[in-house]
Amino acid sequence: MEVKNLKIDTLGSTGGKMLLVDVVAAYAYVDGHRTNTISGYKYTVVLEERMFDKLAVRIDGEKQMDKPVDGNSHIYVRFDNLELSLFWTPSGHQVSAKASGIHLANENIKSQK
């Protein structure tokens, strides 16, 4: 089995409690070079149950949530269809994450699956 085809248990890996700390634009790439075209956004979360590791989750399309406005805001979130993947760089193995949506953790909404 190739590492790129491995499916990772997202709840077991993230611990479930995710605190939003940043939102930045994600850009499109053409032939390995970054363009000026915004193709989505990366939502950086702190994984409280994983020794406060950070994870940046990419969601293509329009911005779905703004970053907290000050350091005192605690915004817990959950992701729709969160997928984690491993990839290798000269610095070692890394984790990439993508999802189809982001919501406040306490929102009751219908599943978008």
C-alpha cells in the first residue's frame, strides 16, 4: 500500500477539540508555481487533546469563517468531510488536511455528506 492512499482516522488523530487560531488565503498553483489566484482558505486550528499541535485545513472556494479578532476569543470548530493525508519532504513526513466545510463546534446543522 502506498502512503498517499492511506486513510487516517481523523477523530482519533485530532482528538476532536479544535480551536480556530488563524485563517489565510490558499493560492492556486500552475506547473508547480504559485499564482495570484485565491483558490480557497486554510483554517489553522490548535488540537487541544494532542498537546496543542497545530493543523492547517484547506477548504477550496469562498471564505467560510473569519479568524478570531483577538487573543481572548475561543472559537471551537468542526469540519465537514475532514481528510488527513501523509506526504514526505526532505524535512520528513508531513500531514496535509482538507475539508469541504467548517462550522462552530456547537452548531446543529444537517450533514453535508
